[in-house]
Amino acid sequence: MEFSRIFMISCSVLLLCSSLAYGQAVSPPAPAAMSPSPTPAPAPAPAYVNLTYLLSVAGPFHTFLDYLESTKVLETFQNQANNTEQGITIFVPKDSAFKALKKPSLSNLSDDQLKSLILFHAMPKFYSLADFNELSSKGPISTLAGGGYTLNFIDNSGTVHLNSGWSRTKVSSAVHSTEPVAIYQVDKVLLPEAIFGTDIPPMPAPAPAPIISPTADAPSADSKGTASSSKSSPSTSSSHRIMNSGTWSQLVLALVGAWLLFL
Ligand SMILES: *[C@@H]1O[C@H](CO)[C@@H](O)[C@H](O)[C@H]1NC(C)=O
Ligand SMILES: *[C@@H]1O[C@H](CO)[C@@H](O)[C@H](O)[C@H]1NC(C)=O
Ligand SMILES: *[C@@H]1O[C@H](CO)[C@@H](O)[C@H](O)[C@H]1NC(C)=O
């Protein structure tokens, strides 16, 4: 009796061991060993933003683009856009805004004045639409034209307006707003006091602005892909699961066998 008991126990232990060994031999090699965990990629450099391209497909902004090219300010802007530390914010009037210019005409401006006027349409820093609210409490904001070429931001019950002295316009839609480049469409050409003087003709009372929440204009977030990190994990875990269930069924079989033998 004692002997058969020992025999049964050793038999079941043997069965257990062999089934475990069998399970390990059959189960596929751990996938973790095959595919080393991907090294985290360094933060991707912001993609180069081609201002010429952006302005030529939106708008239409052909007049502004023509001025950018003829004054060579395009190079300054593109250089600032390439400078990803600060970035750039550009206010771009549509072609119709240039057509609507009457009193102070651009045709009489000297080359330097024209260049300053175009530079006046940009700030050497990236600002999201949400940032303008804060700028409205900061007084005159300097532009790429430097010197006395400043813009005022006015928070008009949630809607931000730009005031250059001669022009007052709503910061309307975003053409592009992903760091480091922000481009916003404006309804008017920004005419600086530094060129046209402070003898500003009285402006017509602004029509009551339609109530549009500032977020309605917010650019759709450029979907920067973040879905590439978890590629290998599902297959890894599933094969682990297969291996584990295989081992477990072997164990159960072995135990059942031992029990039968014991009986
Ligand atoms: C930028 O875009 C313009 C217009 O599409 C194109 O002519 C020019 O080659 C582009 N520049 C670069 C550096 O890709
Ligand atoms: C901006 O960067 C692009 C791409 O690297 C380059 O082709 C272009 O010449 C740069 N432009 C300026 C003005 O720095
Ligand atoms: C442009 O200059 C011409 C000649 O100097 C002058 O007659 C004309 O009134 C000026 N136009 C504007 C809009 O200032």
C-alpha cells in the first residue's frame, strides 16, 4: 500500500513534469525576445511650413502674396516660420480687402514704407486664437515692422478685434494655427499710424457684432498622429495568453491522469 502510494505520486509528478516540458517545447518562443521593444522615437521636428504654398491655396490672398514677394518680406516671414523657437503670427487680408482700400492708397508709398506695411501684418511669435484675449490687456503689441508699428488688441465681449489706428478688424478665421505658424484672415488691410499719420478719419460706428463664441473660429486641431505607439502589444499579449492556456490544459490533463492512476 505504502509502495503503490509512492509510485502513484511519483507517476503523477513525472506526468506533471513531462507535460510542463511538453508545453514549453510546443509553445512559440516568447515574442518579446523576437521583437525588441521599440526605442522611443525622438520628438519629431515640426514639419516645415511652406508659407507660399499655404497662402496660394487659401484666401484668395494673391495680392498679399504678391506684395510679400515684391518686397522680399516673404523671406523674412519664412525665416521666422523656420525659427521654431518663437514662430510667427501673420494677419492676412483677402484680395477684396486690398480692393476696398480707398482713401490711403498703397500706390503712393515708397518701397520702404510698403515693406514696413507688409511687415506690420506679422508678429514674431506664435499666438493661438485663445492668446489674443490676453494680448488685449497688454497695450500696444509690437510687430515685425518694429519701432512705432504696433497693434492693439481689443476684446469686444469675447470677440477680439485688431486696431492699427487706421483699420479696425475682427480676427476672424484661422487659415493655419499649429505651432510655430499661425495665419489668420482679416477683413481689412492693416494701415499703420507710423505711415499714414495720426490724422485718422472718423470710423463708422461698428455694426453690432454677431455673437459668435471665439471657440467657433478655433481651427480644427491638426491631428498629429499619436496612435503609432501601441502596435506590437496586442499580438504579444495574445500569444502569451495562448501559451498560458496551453500550459494550463497540460497541467489539468496531468492532474486528471494522476487522479485516475491514484484510483
Ligand atoms: C513652397 O511652395 C511653393 C508653391 O507651392 C513652391 O513653388 C516652392 O517650391 C515650395 N518651397 C519649398 C522650399 O518647398
Ligand atoms: C526654411 O526651411 C526650408 C526647409 O528646411 C528651406 O527650404 C527654406 O530655404 C528655409 N527658408 C528660410 C527663409 O530660411
Ligand atoms: C499720390 O501722389 C500723387 C502725386 O504725388 C497725388 O496727387 C495723389 O493725391 C496721391 N494719392 C494719394 C491717395 O495720396
